[in-house]
Amino acid sequence: MNNATFKNMENLSDNYRALIIIKLWYEKKAWAERLLTESLGLSDASDVLSALYRGRHSIPGREWFYCTHGMGVDIYKPHNKGGIDFDFNQLHPDLWHLRIFLVKQYNDGN
């Protein structure tokens, strides 16, 4: 995702804009799951919900942080920039998670 992604959306219909944001959400979720498994040595990204990883932590060697909550995780940079918040027990984003995602991307300059 780059700055042009959202800036070039001015002339698009609202429905098409929504489809672009949803597609980016799925891409960022896949990235976040890879980040967790590779950086923390997990066999599955949802293992971050185990007691050992629960809470708010930095991701070793990265500018990213994560915070577990309920059945999910929030991956972010300081000041709510970038990343994604999602629940492992939901395959698809709800309106709340899409809103959070859009704010995080906007704060990150995307």
C-alpha cells in the first residue's frame, strides 16, 4: 500500500472505494499474521493469544508493536499509525475493524 492508493481514489465511486479498502484489509491481515509468526517464532499467528504473549509488547527488531485483546490483536506503530486490528475468530472485517483500519492507514500517510 502506498500514498497513491488513497489519493487516487477521489474520482471513484463509493462502492469501488469500499472494495479497495476491504481488499487492502485482507492483504494487511495476511502481512500481520506473517509478521507475528516470523518475528515471534509462532507456528500459528493466533498463538499470540497464549498467556506467554498476552498484553502489549514491541515486536523484536521492528518498529511495530502488538496488543492482544479478547480473541484478537492490534498491530501498530506509535501514535496509532499503520497496521491492523483484527480478531482471529472472524474471517471477514466488520464495520468497526474497517473504520479502525482506515484511521490507522490515514495516520500513517496512506
